[in-house]
Amino acid sequence: MRKTCHDSYRVFSLLLIGWLYVAIPCVSIGVRRLHDMGKPGFLSVFPQFGTFFMTICVAFQEIPALPITLAVVAMSVIPLIFMSLPGEKKANKYGNPCNDSMDVLKEFN
């Protein structure tokens, strides 16, 4: 069976819907976490650009060049490193810090 252009667009449509289903909550959580550290929230969008680019490559069966692949990996890893750092203990320009989970549990006891 011969693969047509319409098949690629169908695959892309399904992958796009799945990507949006995952990307929107990821960006929301990433923005909140970065704001806890006093960093701008737009950094959480960079991994989504890389994921979207790779989604296009998979749908249309194109293999990106090595430098592009490395750039996509860097766009995904750098924000993860930022998000693994501890947040600020005092209020910053984005607001008061979130309560620690143990503080929330102590309130219920």
C-alpha cells in the first residue's frame, strides 16, 4: 500500500492533538515552578518548541540533522535543570512562595 500525503497529515493531526493535551499542563506547571525560583515563566515553553518540531519530523518521516537534534535536546534539558533547583524562601516579584507540602500536612493535624 502506497503512503499518501493525506496519511501524513492524519498522523500529524493525531500527534498534534496529543501534544497539545500534554503541553498545556506542562507549561502551566513549568511556569509556576520557575516563578517559585524568581525566573521568568517563558523558559518553560522552550521544551515544547522542541517537542513540536520533533512531532512534525515524526509525522512526515523526516530525520533532522544532528545539530538540530542536539539543539532540541538542549532546549529540553536546560529548563529541567532550572526546575530541579530549590525555590526562593521569601517573596519575589511573582508573589509569595508556595507552602511546603509538609507545612500543608501540619495544618491538618
